[in-house]
Amino acid sequence: MPGDSADIEDDDESLVDRWADAEQPFGDPEESGLIPEVTSSEPEEPDTEQLSRDLSDVDGDLLNTFSVCVLLTNLGVLLVSVGALLAVFRGQLQIGGGLVVIGLLTLFRVSQHYRSYKRDRDSADSDESADATESGHNR
């Protein structure tokens, strides 16, 4: 019968044979090649010259909008989170509620700032395309 105790004991012994080493049941990780070789224990220093060259290639308005959006979003999420925690766990409804409201207003301001940038960019793109079509018709 399939449920004999002898079959169960054989299965247990085969498992023990397969994974005899309890410390490393899947073999030596260094021999498997899955662990990369570390040549230096010190991390590389960031190349500030390369970073400044990369950032100089970015449009100033885009970089400003990105920075403002990231900072305001982080601030808004922090205020909403701390406010909710204060209101729920400490029972400080006035302070917690105030922080939630300020955080939501901050997040709303992020959306306004981004929409303003997008509207300005789209209008500049449409002006450029209109200028290009007018110069094509004037020839």
C-alpha cells in the first residue's frame, strides 16, 4: 500500500541523503557562481563632474519643476502620515487633523505646479509648431 510506514521511512531517508548537510542544504554558494566576486570593499566615490555635466544638459525649468514636485510631495506625504498617526493613535485630533489638511494642501499645490509647467510646455510646443508651419507657407 502507498501509505505503508516503510515507504515513508524510505522517503525520509532519501531526503536526508539529498540534504545531508543541515548548514548548507543547497550546496556551497561560492561554488555555484551565484555570489559575485568583490574586488574592493570600499564603495566607489560618485563622479561629481559627470553628474554636473549630466545636470547641465537638462532644461532648467524641468529640473526646477522636478525638484519642487519631489520636495513638496515628500513633505505632503509626511504631513498626511504623521497627522493621521497623531489623530488615530494619540487622539490628538486638532494637531493631527491640521497636519493632514496642510499635507493635502501641499499635495494639491504639487498638482497645480506640475499642471502649470505642463501647460507652459505645451503652449511653447504649439507656438514652435505654428511658427514652423507659418514659415513653410511664406516660402
